[in-house]
Amino acid sequence: MAAKKREVKASKEVAVLVGTELRNLWFGYATDTSKNTVILKRARQVIYWSASVKGAGGLAVTGPDQSCRIGPAVDEVQARRVTTVAIVSDVAVKAFEAQPWAR
């Protein structure tokens, strides 16, 4: 039995991490993740994450820490050739918005 895909199709924005075939990883807010291109608002590129966050899954759960490198927010990004979408926890959203890497 194939696993059921969980897709975000919401009337409001949901915080997500989006991975692409080109190994880009983006944090941002999406209203639809059902397509191969996901439009993200207030998107930040994850340039580097430290071992302390325990991978991309850890970023989705706890967010970045001071040793991560995250780019500045861009008004809108079209992430193409999407391979992964992870819903980001409230704790992780607060960490992304607090920008601990900028201190």
C-alpha cells in the first residue's frame, strides 16, 4: 500500500521547509504544496545547518541555531523541482524569525 501524500492546500499560509532536486533548502510560507513548483512568501534560503540541529528534520522541529547560516528574507521565491516539503513547528518558526545566526 502506497503512503498517502500530505499536501498543504490552505486558505492561510503555512510555514514549511522545501527541498529541491538541486539541493536547495528554503524556509518560507506557502498556501499550496501540491505542485512541483511551490511559491514561498518571506522565504529564506538555508545555506548551511550545523550538526547540532540534527539535519533538515531538526530544522523543521527546532529551527536554526547560532551556528547555522540562513539567507535574508526574500518577498517571494518559486522553488522548482520540489522533492520534499516539511511542515515547520511553531518552535522552529520562532527560531527562524528570531535569526539566531545573525547575533
